[in-house]
Amino acid sequence: MANIVRHQFKAKIKEGSVERFAESLQDKKAEIHNQLAVMGVHFFKVFQFSDLLFIYLESETTLAKFDLPSSFGGMLMDWPGESGNRKFVLMLDIFHDAIPRSESVWRDSGSPRESLGSIVYLRPEKYCSYAFYHFQLQEEGIRKFNKHYVIGAHENCLFSYQELPAVIDSTNHDRVLDTNVSPGNWTQLMGEHFRPWPEGLDIEKPWKSMEEIFSFSSNSGAL
């Protein structure tokens, strides 16, 4: 089985380029597919929320950066970084329910699953608390619910990716923590961490679903 590394990236479309960007994605589909194949990307999803783009991908190696073909460059904003400007910023892994393992099949060739991308914003002063609780939950490993679920962060913006129907990976891993103290009032507690939307915040459904605008998958049997 090929090595699998999961990534999440974020980009921002320039004002006035949203429609043109969506059209170009379809026009350049073959070119994008070829580029992804060369990069060793096997699974690729693009989600859009207003003028923001979020990418979830699975590749054979760790990717320090990601770019679409050069023709898209003029439609995307620059993000400054340590190594200069880039169009797509790598989101930091803040939670994953499971990780791909060489001894097990990560993505089988059975029935297709629905991919869901969602967005929410943290209260800046709650960032450390949110990361702490999620690391604790992740490493205690007592509430497994969807092995494909992952949350990435850039500034106080969170992007979650999951697939339905959920697949649960109950495989034990080397735990960093030997505690079992994740709070039981999870929904209420997390509601205190999220920045309200203009219309307010429903703590039962704080995340907003995004539109999937592009998808690529190589032969799933190879994953």
C-alpha cells in the first residue's frame, strides 16, 4: 500500500474573480488532473466559502506547498510567509480522528462516500483552549467516530473535512496521554470557543457547510 499523507490548504480569490475561477477549474480539469498525478496526489477536494478556497488532499509524500497551474495565479491573493509569498497556505493539523497506517487499508474501493467540508471561526482568545481540548480528545482515543475527520487551522479559521457514511478506526495507537478526562459537556464547551456568525451562533450546529467545486481521485484501489 502506498504511503498516505493528508494535507489541508487555504486560499483567497481576488475580488471580481470568483466566477472566472470556478469556470477555469472546469476548463483546466485535465491539466489539473495531470499535475496532481505528477505530484503523487491520489485524492483531492476543493471547497468554496464566499471568496475562500479550502483544499483537502492525500498524497504519497509530505507537501511543503501546493499550487494550481500558473494560469490561476492572477485570480488568487498572495499569502506572505517565511519562504516568500504563496497562493495556498498550509493549514496546521489541529485534530485528526485517525491516521493512515501501512498495515491497514485507508481508502477501500467499495461504495463511494460523501465528502463534507465545513468552516467555523474561533474566538482568538480561545484558540489555545480549543487546541488543548482537541489534542486531549485525540490522544485519549476514547471517542472514535470517523477516521476521515480532520480539522485544520489558519489563524482563527478552522476547516473540517469528513466523509459519510463514517468509518470508525478502532486501532490502538501509541498514546501521548494516559488520561481519560475529556469533558462530557463537549457541545456546550465548544460553543464557548466559536465566534458567532452575523446571524448568531447555534452551538448545536456551529459549523457552516461549504460547496464542493472540484474533485479528483485516482484508482482507489491503489490507496
